[in-house]
Amino acid sequence: MTNVVRRPTPADPTPGLVTGVQVPSSVVRTQPPELGPDAVAVVEGRSFMVSNAAGDVPVGTIGGLVHDDTRLLSQWQLTLGGAPLLILSSGLIDDSSAAFFLTNSDLPHVPTNSVGIRRQRFISDAMQERIELECFATAVRSVQLRLRVGTDFADLFEIKQRVRDRSANVSRQHSADGSGLCFTYRNNDFSAVTDIRVSPPADRVEENDLIWDLCLEPGTKWRGELTVDLPRRPTELPTLHRRFGQGFDLVGEDPTRSWEFHCPIQDFDSELLHRVLEKSKMDLVALRIEQMIGTETVTLPAAGLPWFLTIFGRDSLVTAYQTVSFGTRLARGTLRSLANCQGRHLDDFRDEEPGKILHEVRSGELTRTGEKPHNPYYGTADATQLWLILLSEYWRWTLDDEHVRQFRANVHAALRWIDHYGDVDRDGYVEYATRSPQGLGNHCWRDSPDGIAYSDGTIPVLPIATCEIQGYTYDAKLRVAELCDGPLRDPELAERLRTEAHELRERFNRDFWLEQRGGYYAVGLDGDKRPIDSMTSNMGQLLWSGIVPPDRARVVAGHLLSEHMFSGWGIRTTSTENLCYNPIGYHSGTVWPHDNALIAHGLARYGFREEATRVIVAMLEAADASGHRLPEAFAGYDRSYGRKPVPYPTACTPQAWASAAPLLFLRTLLGLEARDGRLRLDPRLPADFGRVTLGRLPAFGKHWDVEAIGDQGHVRLTDRPTD
């Protein structure tokens, strides 16, 4: 199936805004094999290394060392005596370090389990690996240790599809003494280097194999170390150097972990809350990006591991919104970074328009040589509104008038984009249609090719106006009106925006509401302005935006918590009553934690606290059953289907907006809001959660202590030390 663009007739035509591009609903591709359910991924900044549970990266898999969107190692396999090693145990020590405990298989003259092997790996400004052997045999044995190395310099976009052969442009050199092996790739102005340093030097190098001839006497210990440099961009701050040792201790204090340090001090009676919240904070630290913009150091969340370690518009904005009650550092960094790249030109290839907030930034070869439009790519119709919403939320929690005023021009540019480029046919709705031959077909959060479909699975014609984007637009205009009454000091614009928001609300509730099935909101309008009749979780996000009248809110809440929408683990993206429902379809029946977090917050906004709590508890239990971590998404099977949520096959984990969801869950349970320089608390905590205490919670340039149990709670200025 294809998305077909229906050409609108703009009231004020602008050349090149919409073309008759057809967007394929699927791409034929060759899928490389995965590394198994116990794959181990270490990450630091824009670099990650994914291996199997033995620490190996077999050739032809999706694993390897990726830095700045280029794969520097596509093979990394350790053998002893020509045989693969046996796994005793392995796993992460923390986000950027892992350990693998191995032993030998049965070899000639070397019995099984007579050699202990430990591999330690971490990523900082380099990927470093230590290999340690200890011989427990009773006689002297000679054995060969071999590390087979390979690199294809694949672009990130190729790794999960088909990698082109670059071997003709790759040169290889090794040091005569075996202390180094270097691969260099060049394609016109693009170049990449994999420089492996070896200590002690290999006894010899054969092709791409580093070989040590070991004489293992009883009790012998041997250690080798390998290093692959990971150069940083000029705007990126280097990580602090780390050393091998117990826990791979940091040398000094890591400033990029300061967001976690400045989070409130939590004290929960509930072990469930404690486990999930701690895991969430650890994951958000792992997904952080720190960079310099001018003279300012900013920290913001990357979207997810391993394939999305980069700046996203929608994902980073929603993540920052969910975390804002735990500190505004991620929000501040996200606002600054995205404003710095706000669209300035009309560029069909990149789907760029003036005032538009980007979708995604990439820096691999395909992007830098112009084959991909991701430098940056602007194919999103909701990030601009979400940027305005986050700016408002940042101000509500800080009252930082001066910082908000720095974005005055960005705010006006974003509003112009909404009204002009976002609404090309002037029907009062923001709609999307890609103009890039490399672009996404859907520019909403359900951005898979079949993410927006009629209930029978038919793909609608473009341009499409999805319901939640109209809700974001409504909320954004009201929030900017509030900023215009405050730091932006523009009462005339405030009045106009409130009028426009009111008119949008009236128009939206006329055109998107469908009377069948007891009444619900269509997921969108197609290019012919026909309602797209799927019943989806998007209508739950309308409650978060506040665009739903109270009488319809009750109907929407009923649908969301019904058996056909609520799986028992969370709210499905698509109702089981739709013919297009698929419990393992990316957006057609799965359960997404960030979606549920926004929906639960919206339910509470309309007074449906019991329903919100039901969703939140289910999601927290799903996290606890999944190693205390919420993945990007999981299958939409009913809870009776199994004791644990069924994983979605290729979900990113951790994924930033899923990792941040528990923070918004807690805020919703507490009824915690910041308005007019006051913290408001209206808790509805389940009885078995007991007492919740947050100490040193930052707001308005001060720190507060929050305590709640059941429906009782209080807020007071902290008397604890703040540094």
C-alpha cells in the first residue's frame, strides 16, 4: 500500500510546499541476524558497542561498535585454540561498562573449564577492552588466543538492512611489532578510521586477526588490553577518563551525571516505585547527550539505545516534559538545542520549513554525502507545538522570565509555521505530507508506514491531519498566550491566541467526533477531509491537551479503560475492534509507555483519578516484570495471555520517553503541578504504595519537600542542605 498525496489548493500558494510524492508503506530489505535475547550493549554519548552474551560480534550481524552513526567494528570475535568460548555469565556493570565471564570448550590437550577468561569492556573517549586468562590446568599447555577483527564502515541506516561493499575504499595497516591494526575508509570528503591499539603486542597479525601464542602453566595469569579511539566533535564535551578496576570507577566527578544528582531525594515505602524510578533515572543518565552551544553547556536526552543515540524533536521534547518535575536541566537543554536548529528555509529534500522544529539529526556517511536528508531532517508535524508546550512547562516550574525571553523570536517563528506551513490549505488544521523522496510518510508520533490507517487497514491519502496534533496545537496556543501575559509581555498576541484556540476547539469537536461505537474521536482527517475511523489511543492524548469537552471526556475515558483498549498492562495504540488491530504491529496494537503516561496525566486532568491510577499501576507492574524497565513498546496481548508482558520484537530498550514515563506517572499520582509560583499537591496514591517522600524537589529557584500518603499530603520549603 502507499500513501498518496492529494494536492490541496492553498489560500496563499507557496511553490514546492506539497508535491505528488508516493511514500512506500514497506521497503524490501535484507534483515541481518540479531545477536540473541542476551545481547549486551554498552553506551556513552554517541557511541555504543553491541555484542552477544560472550562479548563477540559475529560477522554479518547487527552488532558492532558504532560511533557518530558509523560502524567502526563489524566483527570482534575471541577464540581460544580455534574454538569459541563458553559463557558462564555476562552483563552490564553500568550503562557504559560490561563484563563477560567465560571458559574454554574441550580442546586437544586442554580440558573443558580449565581456563578462566574474563573480558571487561567500557566506552568513554575510547572503546577499551581487557582480556584476562587464568590457567587451572595441572600441566603446561600451549594454546593460541585469537581476536578476529573486521570493519565495514556501515552507515547506521544500513546496519539493519543491507550494507554496501566499501572494501575497495578501505585501506589496512598493522604495526610490524603487532601493537596496532588500523583501517581507514575514504569516500570523497567523508572519512572514518578504526585504529586498534594492542598491549601487549600480538605475536603476529594474520589478515585481520590478532594472535597471541600462550604457554599456560598451572596458575598462569595473562592480561591484554585493546583500545579503539572515538573522536569527539568540536561541540561535544569529552567524557572523563575512566580506569579499569572494580566497577570501572570514574576518575573524579562526571558532570554529565549532574542531572541525576540534582533530582529530588526519593524515599518510598513501595519497593515497586523505588525499583522502577531508580531504573528510570539510570537509563536517562545513559541516554544523555552533552554539548556546547556557544558558551553554554547543555544536556538533553537522546531518543534510545542502540539505534537512536541522537537528538530527536518529538522524543526529546516528550522526555524532557515528563522529567520536568524532577528538575528542569533536560528541558532547558532540549529547548536550547532544538531552537538552535529551528528551520530557516524551504528545503523539500529535508522537509524543512521556516520555524519548524526538527525530527532527527544524523551524521553518518549517507547523510553527509547527501543521500539521506537527516542533517537535520524536519519530517514532523508535532515537534514545533511540543517545543512551545515544553517552553511553557519549563517556565511554570522555574519562573525564569529572562531565559524564556531569549526564545521570543523562536516562539514567533514557531507560531508562523503552525498557521502558514503547518496549515497549507487554510482549513484550520495542521496537516502533513512529505515532499522528500527519502522522507517519512507519517509525520506524527505513529510514524510507521501503516501507523495511520482506517479501521479496515486501508492507508489514507495525504495530507493527513491527526487528532492529537490538533490537541497539541490547541494546548500550545493557550500556553503561549500565558507566556504573553507573563515574560513575553504581548497582551495583544495573547488575546489572539486564546481566540484561535477557542475556535480550533469548536471546529475540532465538530469535525473529528464520530457518533458510532458510542462516540469517539477519529484518529485523523485524510486528504479529502474524510474522518479516518480507527479508534486509537491518540484520543487519550487529547485529554492531556485539554481540547475535549467534559461530557465527551467521560466517554473517551470509558473507551480507554474498556477491554478492547486496555490490555491489563496498559492502553493499546489501537482498539481490538479495528480490523487493522495487530498486537505486535508497531503502532497498530502495541502498548507504548510514553503514550500511557500522557493519557494517564490527561485522565487525571479531567478528574478520572481512579482510571489514571489503574493505568499507572498496570504500567509499573509491567516494568517490574521486565527488569524494572519499560521498553519502547510491548505487545498488546491481554494480560491473561501470560505472566509477563510479551515483548515487542525490536523495541529499543532503554528508550528515552519510555524511561521517563515513570517520572510522569509519579507526578500524576501526586497531583503535583506548578502554577503561578506555587506547588500544588493533590495525591491519590494506592493504599499499598504507602508513603511517598521527595526531598529537595527544585522549583522556582528553591527546593521543596513533598510528602504524601493516600489522599493526604503537604509541601514545604526544604530545610535540607542544597549542595
